Amino acid sequence: MKTLIPWLILSACCAQAADWPQWRGPNRDGISTETDWTSQWGADGPKQLFKLNVGIGCSAVAVSKGRLYTMGNANNSDTVLCLDAATGKPIWKQSYACPLDPHMFEGGPGATPTVDGDRVYTLSRAGHLHCLDAASGKVVWMKHLVKDLGGKVPTWGYAGSPLVLEKRVIVDVGAQGAATVALDKTSGEVVWKSGDEGAGYGAPLAFEQGGKRLLALFDGYGLVLREADSGKPLARQEWKTNYEINASTPIVSGDKIFVSSGYGKGAALFEFSGTELKYVWQTKKMRNHFNSCVLWKGFLYGFDESKLTCLDFATGDVKWSQDDLGKGSLMIADGKLIIQSETGDLVVADASPLAFKETARAKVLEKRCWVVPVLANGRIYCKNNIGDLVALALTKP
């Protein structure tokens, strides 16, 4: 059996061990190796380090080398912000005109910045792809996915966080003949373009098979696999959903690939032989509306619409579900689920298939929260859809 393993992003390999430089962390799997943190807090919850508003949107945070990067919208203008990760003190901001576009939700940017060395890559819901200097915010180059690359903006705007892989930045464009595009990360010039699928809302994932780098994309068509160096299509599996909403990021483990969608669709596990995808199992018991599952020690943890659910990765069998967290989000660190509920509760629970066992909870935000929490260097960052960002100290005494 051929083996597939996640392909580590170059910037992640060079980052501090506890940094979180892009969407879903160093390996785009929602898992942190950080252990020097605690969920033992008092009745008042963890100590608040700072709180500020960064603008409307569901962009999560990226943390690298003592700096925090995120995005928000105010008065139909997007702003990329760089803050001191410990104090929240502004370091720089870069703004440009972009519609808020509140279509059945608050609107604003949905993609998370990607930090690669001394550069930051960001994508707006309208298609502004920026390469910025990480220290100053100065624009290095900019491409518009529609005007420059012929892309078609999906109904709820672009939301796939850019993927940096060695010398290239890869984005889901949704253009005829250019569904996926790889650009030179230093110049923005097109290296390759491939496919005719419409854009989805999930982020590209890189992995490796037999020494060859591959890409998994969950777009408007379904699950699409390509060679990372050339864009050559390898396999496709149609995955139809209402409104063409595939919003989660694929999960790769061994020769298996997992995808999940909301709106009554469900989830599936596929086996990838190198040339084709075959169903292993399919279920309606894990419907990721937008936030992705996390795979930990053979079990999937994620939101089946409004129920936090644990599935057996090998079989798809439900181990347990918890229904008081709404359409929340989560990550995993040190064998624990770090959860942000839809109503602003920060919850820590054991990552165990035996039962949902909550070990800590605190109310940290108001309003609707669809943004995944991020643990980095002993601090956890929580954000709601209207842009309130709070940093909490979780360092051990």
C-alpha cells in the first residue's frame, strides 16, 4: 500500500515550535504540538491580555515570530492588521477598498493570512491576493483573482486561505482552465494553472506520495487531486451540495482522504491509489457547515452542523455527540480539544472517543463566533464575526 503523509509547508518548518503561521497551523491539520499551557483557570476564566476590534469577518489569526496577523472589514474597506502577539499593540495595517457583502451573515474576509518567512499572503472575499512585507505591511505584489486570472467569485466570496509551498503560492481561483493557480511567491507571476472547477470555500492542502508532492482541493465540484509541481490532474470525485458549498479543508492520513460538507450532505472517507479515489465509507453524521474536523489518534472531532461529534476514522461510526455548542470550531493541543462555541464560550475537553468530558469553560466573547480559536506560545486568541479579538493567557504558573 502506498503511503501518503502531509507535506510540511516550508515556512512552518522554519517557524518557532509554538507558532501558528497559517490556517489550521503549521501542517494545516488543526493540531498544535504545544504542551506548555494550562486549562486550569478560576471562576473568572483565563487572564485577559488584550481585547480590540479588528473589523468584521471570519478571518482567523496567524502568529509568527511575536506578531499576530488577521483581517477585517469596516466601511467597505478590508484591512490586514499586524499586532504585537503579546500586547495587541498595532505594528502596521494595510487597507484597500473591498465590499463587506453581508450575504446571510456578517460578511467581510473569510480567509486567514499565511506567513512565509518575511512575507504575508492574504486573500479578500472579492479576490484581492496580496503579498505583503511581514515587517512593514508594504505591498510586494498584488493579483486580482477575477481581473487578472479570470476567476469567478463564489456566492459567499473567496475564503480559501493561500497555500505557500516552497517557491509558490497556490490559490483556488475557479476560472475555466484555471480552477487552481500556482504563482511565483516572490513575483506573483503565474507558474501553472489547471482545471475547470468552480471555487469552493475550503483551503488547499499539500501532501506527499512516494516522494511526489500533491494537492488536495475541496472545491465547488468536489474533491480534486493534482500534482503540486505541474497542476496535472490525478483524480476527481464529484461531491454535490446545495449551493455548491464545500467549505472544509480535506484531511489526509495514510492512503485515506476525508471530506465533509453541511446542508444535509455529510462526510466521506476515500482511498487514493495514486490514480483514482474509491469510497471507504459515507455518513450524514458529520456535516461540517464551514469549520473543519481534526483527526487525532484514529478519531475525527468536528461539528455535525450544531453538534460536536466524534467519529471513528476507519469506520465512520459515531462515538459521541454534544449539542450545546452551536456551530462552533476547534483545534487540538496536548490531547485536548480547544473549542470556541458559536455563542462565545471557550471550552476545553479531553480528545477521547470514550465520551465528551469537559474540563474547563469560560465566556470570553459575545455575538456570533464562527472563527476557530488559535493557541500559540501560551496564549489563546478568540475572535467573533464582528471582529472582536481577545487574547487570553494560558501559560502554566
